[in-house]
Amino acid sequence: MANLTLTGILEKMTGKDKDFRYMATSDLLNELNRDNFKADADLEVKLSNIIIQQLDDVAGDVSGLAVKCLAPLVKKISDARVVDMTNKLCEKLLNGKDQHRDIASIALKTIVAEVATQTLAQSILSSILPQLIHGITAPVTSTEIKCECLDILCDILHKFGSLMASEHEQLLGALLSQLSSNQASVRKKTVSCIASLASSLSDDLLAKATVEVVQNLRNKGAKSEMCRTNIQMIGALSRAVGYRFGPHLSDTVPVLINYCTSASENDEELREYSLQALESFLLRCPRDISSYCDEILHLTLEYLSYDPNFTDNMEEDTDDESLEEEEEDESANEYTDDEDVSWKVRRAAAKCLAALIVSRPEMLAKLYEEACPKLIERFKEREENVKMDVFNTFIELLRQTGNVTKGQIDINELSPRWLLKQEVPKIIKSINRQLREKSIKTKVGAFSVLKELVVVLPDCLTDHIGSLIPGIEKALNDKTSTSNLKIEALIFTRLVLASHSPSVFHPYVKALSSPVLSAVGERYYKVTAEALRVCGELVRVVRPNIEGTGFDFKPYVRPIYNAIMSRLTNQDQDQEVKECAITCMGLVVSTFGDNLKAELPACLPVLVDRMGNEITRLTAVKAFAVIAASPLQIDLSCVLEQVITELTAFLRKANRPLRQATLGTLNSLIVAYGDKIGSSAYEVIIIELSTLISDSDLHMTALALELCCTLMSDKRSSSVIGLAVRNKVLPQALTLIKSSLLQGQALSALQNFFAALVYSENTSFDALLDSLLSSAKPSPQAGGVAKQALYSIAQCVAVLCLAAGDQKYASTVKMLTEILKVDSSTNSAKQHLALLCLGEIGRRKDLSSHPHIENIVIESFQSPFEEIKSAASYALGNIAVGNLSKYLPFILDQIDNQQKKQYLLLHSLKEVIVRQSVDKAEFQDSSVEKILKLLFNHCESEEEGVRNVVAECLGKIALIEPAKLVPALKVRTTSPAAFTRATVVIAVKYSVVERPEKIDEIIYPEISSFLMLIKDDDRHVRRAAVLALSTFAHNKPNLIKGLLPELLPLLYDQTIVKQELIRTVDLGPFKHVVDDGLELRKAAFECVDTLLDSCLDQVNPSSFIVPYLRSGLDDHYDVKMPCHLILSKLSEKCPSAVLAVLDSLVDPLLKTINFKPKPDAVKQEVDRNEDMIRSALRAIASLNRISGGDCSLKFKNLMHEISKSPALWDKYYSIRNE
């Protein structure tokens, strides 16, 4: 049937009437697009012939439709037919009439775009490549034909370049010859053609192409347009092949720099192309370009202000307000010259400088010295597009400063932040001038720079606010301002208000508030929302604290309130505006409530109403939390009951953020207005609360328990509430306490809950204690209780005892010691818990009134069970914390006399020291001497466990007594015993904590004597030094920045497989290979990973990736994992360095994802391999996100392999979407 229809259509297509032909061709297109369309051999021939014939139709719309028919046709007919059609089209293109040439070219491109299989592509290529090459190189061919052939070839190379490796050389020769064509259009198309070919060329052919282009450039007599083409060619090559161009930089960079400086004055394009090529090198070949960076920097700075036809005769630094009008006139009749294209050079220079800034974090200090003043000066650029590029380049400089100095607090003379701070006055002066310009685009750009500046240096504008206010006012008030400019100005205002101290703004509040409040009334929702956010900050600034500063805020209360209220009550507006209005009103009520008493009955019900709406309820709940926390004790009587009812209902909702916010708000409301809420409401809240307590969401649990404590601690809380808590919440709490996940905020909330429960009426202490102790009993279904749970129970028991008063506490201690006196072999779980409870109670309260308690605890050191021994050492240490003068000498004495119990006693000592260092308490001098003598005696112990405990003790004492310990540790770095050297370095690691400590300045000058042990002969010492370096990098990167240039090469050296550390152990029937260097390599890579977070500007990624990271990716399982993480991090932070060596990283990754464990491998090995593959795929996903990764053919093939394997692709897909 279908064929009959088609025969009819084909007849009409050859009719005389062009309307018939048009309709018939349209029908054919619909037929071809149907999924079930099939054609036999005859029909195929007819179809292909008639469509080719229709292409030449005199009516343009018919031939246009015929081209559209080609796309579905190619997929529905045999390969031979398609090849036949392409040949006919080629013939038309090369030898046909001029008027048919365009349509033949479009048809060929359509066919190339639709070819889906490699076999078909191969057949088409072998038949049309020779014809296209002939079309390009034949001397008689016209320019138009050449251009069409080059266009088609460009498409083909882009899609199938790798399929025609055998023709590459011939193609390259043909194309290179066209670079010297006299026609500019031919040269231009040839450049893009060679670039498409380059990505699939072998290294040798790429080198051949580059050499020829450079040779042309070195040819002194060449015309300048030929030079331009060749320079464009170099830029295009480097963009196409990325890092593979690296080896040729030594030939090309000097030539380009030379052309830039020696080009004739009116040859701007030559300079532009040279700078564009250099920009491409900086981004794509970071490793090979490093030696030319300084030269390129000077070049870009020179051309940033290159403007030969314009002399800037306005004298600099005239910053008088009186000149403002004059300046405006001057900018109106500025010099313009349509012939002048020097702006292109300045734009290329700005972009090239931006590439330098982005790819060279280590040059920041130099850039501040040389580039920063120049950029600030160029803000006055007269060509607007170039000015935007100058702004963007400066923003990149600010961003890079932020990246490199993340988390650094102290600002020394060389840090980029300090250097930036020195430039702030100049920046502001220059930017203020830009804010007075007429152009909107310029003002938007200027605000972007200011925004970035405030983000990087939050408090840098304190002295300049006054000078910026007129610019902000003008941007918000001016009739010509666009909403985009207003949004930028408002965002900047918000950031400044949030990051500076309120008093800075008090003189300018009047000037700021009126334009901001009028912006709240704007029609465009984004402006309104941003203005409301600024209002929120303004409220905080106007009245920073309730006591009142010298600033009179009253005149601003009504205008701010009225502006926000009009937005709050308006229903038909964008969600973003609604949310901002609610948040802002919450702030207004909590800050100005005492001056708005008359308005509250009108405004609070509106907020309650917003709680009823699903879209705005979360924001409204948070707003009430802000109001409840206000120190003004705002009168909520008109809405309180309704708010509590709404909130209680929200605890049942599935929306987690809503439940979380509700718990917080209820807590604040009950603390502030508890006496106005009935106890029946309390009961309902408790019932709802109890369902939220479980270890599946610890954060929610903590909030729920805190709210429960608040309810119980209310003075009027009745016995009904106590009962409700016991029946509903207590069972949940006793289940929670057995969870091994319990920790942090949830654990401390649970402790407070038990303490509060003792105080509430008719709850017996004994019953509570009993239920706590019995929760530690192993149940027949679940087996024993987790170790972590026992610690949680012990802490709750201790808090409970202390809350219950002295008598109860004494009887509990007595009961616990009785448990210990019974023979331990029968009841280990009970004893374990009793020891932990004694420790927790002893830490909080002095137990010396109970005679011989230390001897009873130390008896448990004899127990056959490991966990009881460790619990006893924990208990002894914590009891000693309660009364140092009595128990510390006892422990020290025991360590000296009891050889067998040394390890456990040292653990007790560690508990004491760690507690003291956390609580910032002091030891007596005599005991410090004793402890040190004892610890240094055990430095060389054969047991690693003992050495680790000793190191931790030394490190934590160093926090308390740094002046004594640092010299003592330093002396031992040269000890002949390797174990001692390792122990003191690990001790230093333990003394580096995140918060600032007094040890910091004492250890700073001595760090190198510890960390330089990374070159020690003993591997244990080297590993200790690597671990210490890692801790420094994580917690106190500023202390080690100066040492990194010396340390990094030594650290990288630790990542290499050392043959001398690999030994074979003969186990009789088989041999086992042991690699002693494995732990060291793993630690070294983990250290590099940490350094990438904190000291990125010091690590030179290009020199690390090859060879070190490359060998790590091929190493043992434990080493590969951190290497994959590093690779992901590098592809995010230094993509250009990774791109530069992407090819060499593909093989080890491919090997890892294709690795199959042996058939007899145990489950553990199989699981490890799965983790390994996922980790490698995670790294591959990061690599795939880098733009420009498609330059690497190897990487493309790797992605192709993954997509072919369903198992790998599924894993990859799920990882990519994580």
C-alpha cells in the first residue's frame, strides 16, 4: 500500500506545476519520517535519483524541502545508494553549474551529519576524499568551489577524523599548501580544516605541521597577511590538540612574542592573533609554558594600554566633585575612529592576562606587584567591550586571591591578601569614577568588581563607604537605570552591610535607606526581593543591639515597616518576594517591636496566615523563631495559641527542614512565653516529639530532646507532663542510648534529658538508674550492646547521679564498686559498664572520699577480658582527673613498678593529660618533670602501641607546657634510636590542633627540624614526618608554607615504589611478598591530598602529576584510592595541568576499571575491587567535566569503552549523578 502511495507522490514530483511539486515533496518527507517506512531496491534507486533531481529545481522552496528529505532517507536506504548519492553530489559540486553548487554543498553536509555507522562512513570517505582533495588543490578550481570543499572536509574531519589515518599525510600536505593561498577566505577555512584534522593526527604529523607553520613565520620576506594566517593557525592548533602542543612551544612562543613587538604600527590583527595564541598556550600547556610566563606577563601589560592613535591628555587623579559635570561632557564627545582597531589588541591582552592569572596561582605576589596597578589604571579604558574584559580580568585576580588564601587568618607582608589590601584605596578611587559614567554596562561591571572585592576581603571598605554611597544612590535612583544595574547595586550593598561593623554606616543611613525602600516598591520581582534582603541587613545596622548605641534609629522604623508591610500583605507576587518579605518582617518585629506596639495586632496575624500556606510556611516558622528570640520580649498574645497549634501539627509533616525549623521555633517560644501556654498544649507537643527520637536522624533527635528538656524545666510543669514524658519519651530515649551511632549534640542532649527527668516530679531516681543499667544487658535477640553504646550509657549514668544529689551519688558509687569486687569471670558485661560509669562519675566529681577506689579499679587490670582491661585504664585515668594531687602520683608510681601493666597505665595517664589539655588546666611543675622523665624512658619501647600512647601524651602535654616540651622534643630529633626520632615527630603531630594555641609561636621556628626527618634513613621516621606534615597542612597551613619549596620534592620522593623495601617471606609451601613501603606511600599521597586543599599555591601540580601521581595510579589498592581522590581534586582546581598530561593517565585508569579478580577470590577481595572500580570511575567523571578533555583521543576511547560495557556504564552513570 505504502509503495502505491509513494508511486503517486513520485509522479507528482516531476510535474510541471511548482505547487504540485512542492506538495508532493512535502508528502514524501512525511512518508520518509514514518517509523515503519521500508523501500525495496527499485524504489531506493527511484527515490535517490528523484531527490537528487529535485535539488536542482528552479523553485527554491522545493529544493529546500528536497534537502530535508535527505536526512531521513540516509537512514532508510542501503549503503551503496548513499555512496552513489554522495558521488553524484560531489560531481555537481565540482563540475556542475554555479547556481546548483550551494545546494549540493548543503546536501553533502546533511548526509555527512546523518551517517551513523562506521562502515558507511568508511565507504563514503574512500569515494569522496580524493574528489574533495582534488577540488581543494587543483590550480584551476575557483575560490568558491575551494571554500565549499574545505567546509565539507572540515565537517568530515570533525566527525570521522580518526577513521582515515592512512590519508592523514596526504590530507595534511594538501591543506598546508592552501595556507599560502592568495584568497583570504580560503586561508581562513583551511585553518579550521587543519584544526579539525589535528585532533586525530599522530604526534609525528602534528610536529610536521607545526614545523612548517613556524618555518613560514620565520620567513622574513612573507607578507603580513600570510603571517596573520600562520599565527591564527598556531592558535587554532593549540586549541585543537591542547597539551600535545607543549613540545613545540620552544619554537613558537619566541616567534610570537617577536611578531607582537616588531609588527608595524597599523598591523593590529597580527598582534591580536599572537596574543590569542599565547592565551591558548597558557590555558592548555601549563607545564611547558612556565618558563615564558614572565615574558608573556610583560607583553600583556604593555599591550593592555596599547592605543597609538589616542593621547590621554586628561591629567590623572583629578578626583574633584566639581569636575564631575565636565567629565561627563568629555565622555560624550570622546574620540571615535571607525578605522581604529587597536582596541582588539587591548582586549586580547586583557584576556591573555586573565589566562595567566587563572592558570598560575603561584605568581600571585608578582601579579599584585606588576599587573594590579596597571589593571586599576586601565579601568578608564575608552572602548566599553574592552573595559568589561579589564573588569573581568581584575575579578579573576580577586577570585584567585580568594582561592589561594582560603582559610588563612594571619596576613603577612607577602600574602596576596595583604598586597590586595594596600591597593584598595586606588581601586575605590578608580571605580568611583566608573560609577559616575553614563553607560549602564560600565556601572554593572564596576559593581561586579566591588562585589568580588567584598567577598575576598570582607572588611576592606570601612574607610571608603562615604565615597561609594553617591554611586549606589545614583544607580538606584537614576531614571535610566536598568533592573540589572539595580540588582547588582543592591547585592553589593547587602554584602557590604553584612561584612562591616554597623557603626561605619550610621552617618549614611539616611542617604541609603530612601533609595533602598523605593526599590522595595519596584515592579520587577528580582529587584524587590534583593531590596528586601538589603532591608534585612539595614535593620541590623540601624539598631545593632537593644541597649541602643549613640544612633537614633526611631525615624527609620515606620518607613521600613510600611515598605515591607505593603509587600507582605500583597498576595499576587513571586514566591521569592513573599519569602523575603516574611523573613524581613520577622527581623523588623524582633528589632523594633518596642516601637511598633500599635502595629503588631495588624502584622502578626498576617505572618500566622503565611504559616498556613505550604509555599511560605517554612519561612514563616523561621521568622517566628527570630521574633521569639528577641530580647524585647515582644507581645505575641494575639496569636500565640494559634502559632503553637500550627507548629505542633507541623511535627507530623514529612518535610524534614520544616520539622527541624519547627522544633527550634517551639523551643524559643516556650523559653520566652512558657507562662502563657497551657499545659494541655505541652502534652500534645510531647506526644508528637516522641516519634522524632531515633538514631536514623540524630540532628532531629537532638532538637527534639532539647525541646523536651525545655518543657520539663518550666517551673510550672505539672505532674501530667512528667507522666507524658515517662510514658512517651523515656522508652524512645532508652532505645536510642543503645545505638552505636549516638554522639555529639544528640548525646549531650540525651544527658541533659536524663538530668532534667530526675528533677521533674514523681520520677524515682532508682527506677531511672535501674532502667539505664539494664539497657546495657545483652538481649537474646540483638546480642551484646555496642562498645560505643556502653560509653553513652556510662555518661548518662554519671549525669544522672550528679543531678540527683550527694546521697544518691554516694550510694551509686558504692553499688558500682561492689560489682567490681565480685569475681569477674562470670559477669563481664556488668563489670565493663561499672568501670566506665565510675570513670565518668570520677571525671565530674572527686571520688577520694571513697577509700581505696583506685586499688579496686586497678584489680580489674588482671581480668582475662581485653575490653575490661581497657575500661579499667579509662576509669583510672578519669578518676585521676577528678583529684590530680591524690591519684596522679599513684599512676606514675605504678607505671614505674608494674612492668606488665605498663600499656594500660600509660593509657590512664593519656586520659589525664588529654583532659587537662582540653580543659586548659595546668599541672604542677614537679609532676610535669616526673611525667616527662617517665615518657621519654618509654620512647624506645619495642611495642608500637606503647610508643603511640607515649607520643600522644607528649603531644598533649606540649599544648599545656610548650616552652618546656618543644626544646626537649627537638633535642631528641637527633637521637641515635630511630624509634625515639619517630615518637617525637608523632608527638609534634598530636600537638597541632585546629584552634590557635600558645604552642604555635614557640614551635614555628623549630618546625623544620621535625619535618626534615622526612629524609631520615628509617622508614618509620619518614612516615611519622609525612603524617606530621599532613596534620600541619590540615590544621595550621600557615606555619609550614615557607618550608614547602624544600619539603615538597622530598614528599614526592616518598610516593615512589622503593625496591629495597620489598622483601619475600618464605612460608614453606609458598612465598609471600611484603612491601614495607606501602604505608609510607599511602601516607605521602594522603598528605598531598591535604596540601591541595590548604596550600594550592605552593604545590606545582604539573611537576607532581607526572611521574608521581601517574605511578600511584598503577600502585597497590591502598595507594590508588587516595590517588583517585587527588586526581578528582586536581581536575577541579587545576584543570589545565591535568589536561596537559591526560593521555598518560588513561592507561592506569583503564587497567583499574577492567581488572577482574581471580575466580577463587574471597568476597572481601571482590568487594574491594568493586570499591576500587567505583573510585576510578569517580576520577574519570571528574576528568570528563574538564572542558577541552575531548582533545585527547585516548580519553575519548576510554569513555567509549565505558559506554560499551553495560556494567561499567551503569556504575559510571550513578556516580556522575551523585
